[in-house]
Amino acid sequence: MLSKDDFRYAAHRHLLEMDASNSQLRRLVSDGETSGDHWQNAVTWNQNAHDAWVTFLGDNTQPVVLA
């Protein structure tokens, strides 16, 4: 299991990647480019970023700290 700081750093990097891929999809939708190579690349990027996030969470769950 990762240390708390390592977990936070890695989680932040994954979230930045997901945000960037979502932004790309939003831009393409706004531009009306919802088909073709650019669209497919953005969809693949988004799927890969999401899959990496889910895998990361499954492998590195942090203990719940009750208040």
C-alpha cells in the first residue's frame, strides 16, 4: 500500500489525466466533431484514463479514518 503522500500524489496525477481527457471530449463536442479519428482518439484516451483510475483505486485503497 502507498503512503498517504504517495497516494495523494498518484491520485492527483490520475485525476489530472481524467480531467484533460474530459476537456478534450467537451471541446470536440462543442466543435461538433463527434466522429472521425480525433473523436475516436479522445474517447480512447478517456477510457484509458478512467480504467487507470479505477485500477489505481482498486490496488491502493486507503483505510477509512472515522472522525
